[in-house]
Amino acid sequence: MTTLYWQTVGEGKQDLVLLHGWGLNAQVWQTIIPRITSHFRIHLVDLPGYGRSHDFAPMNVQSMADTVWELAPKNAMWLGWSLGGLVTSRIALDHQQEIKGLISVASSPCFKANESDWPGIKPEVLLGFEHQLSADFHRTVERFLALQTLGTESARNDARLLKSVVLEQPIPTVEVLNAGLESLRTEDLRDELKNLYVPFLRIYGYLDGLVPRKVATLLDKMYPDSPSIVMRNSAHAPFISHPDEFCEYLLDFQCRLVE
């Protein structure tokens, strides 16, 4: 029987579910957990196929969202980073009346760049990573992790932390990782999210090379009721490079939900 890894910590009354990004696991949140345990009841999840949820077969975004939702508390805040942002967005769209709020971090409803009108990751880059995984698994994952911290003052230490998060838990299979890259290449929730009425905060890194800051500007126009924050000195993992600043935004969003 496949089991989804789910750990709950914290003394707060508000449930907060955290979903990590591609290739990683819930240990990636270790930098912010001590800062927010008094404010939230935090649910740490390894997405299906990742980390301690390694027994699951490869899944698309919808299947991951459905699997996570089966164990989820109702009326929770949901925070998703990168690929996890797609999963939390899917959950919010499917269960709007049972969601308190949605926060996407360094994420986009459409990761794939369109040369005419949409910034993002070039399709050939994502396909390249898929091909390279079979040839040199560890080096390919390491390269992708390095891209996530590029440009920040703490880039080397941040990349080292991300690498340790991967290596300390069961490593996803090539098939699971390829399915995740395929989701990044094909998923597009832009139009659906126009109909989201759940409070929705978007956080970006100014130096992010995977989700360009121009995405924030474009989505500001598409979702006028959804505020965005661009963290000036951060890249793709702002909660790792600047945890105090990140947690300030998180707690401020929580306060606004209570008002």
C-alpha cells in the first residue's frame, strides 16, 4: 500500500499546508518552520513519488492534487512552491469553498515560455532536462537545483542546502522526475485562475531565472484581486535565502485573512 508522507507540527490554530517543488521534499521548509510554528498548525507533505512518498507511480498535477486532498484539513491555507504552486492552485480551484487562502511562491500558472507573449522556461530546456535525467541523474538534478539559487548573495550555501534536502531522503525515480518536468512543460492554469475567488497571494524572487519577475506584472493584470510581492534580493527559493522577510509576508497575509 502506498502511503503519503504527512507530518503535522506547530501550536497555531490556523492550518497551513506546505507543498514543495520539483525533485525535493518537505525538508526544504526547515528554514521557516521554527519561525512560524507558534502561528500555524503546519502540515508538511512529500508530494506523491517524492521523498518519503516514494512508492507512488508518476502523476500529473491533477492526480497529485487529488491524492494530497484526501488527507487535507478543511479551511486550511495552502502554500505551494514552484511545481507545488501548480498543485496547490489545482486544489484551490477544485475545492474553493473549503480553502482559506492560497499562496504561490516562485510559481507560475504556466511555466513554459511562449516566444510571443509569455515569459518562462523555454520548452527545449525542459525537454533537455528530461533527456539528461536518464543519462546522468545526479548531475542533472544538481544543475536544476543550482539554477534555483543563481544570482543571490547566498547562492552557494542555498544550493548546498537544497542538495542536502534531496540526498537526506529517498530520491525520486527518473520516471517521477520526468513526469514533474512534463507537468511544468504542459500545465496551463492561467484562464482557470481568473475564476478563483479564494484570497490569493503571489510571491516572486526578483532574481529568479525560472519564473521571471515579468510574470508577476502580467498576472497582476489578469488577477487584479490577487496581490503580488517581488522579493528584491531573492531568486527561485526566497524562503531559503531570506526566511525572515518571507515569513513577514506570510504572517501579514494570515492577519488579513482574519480581518
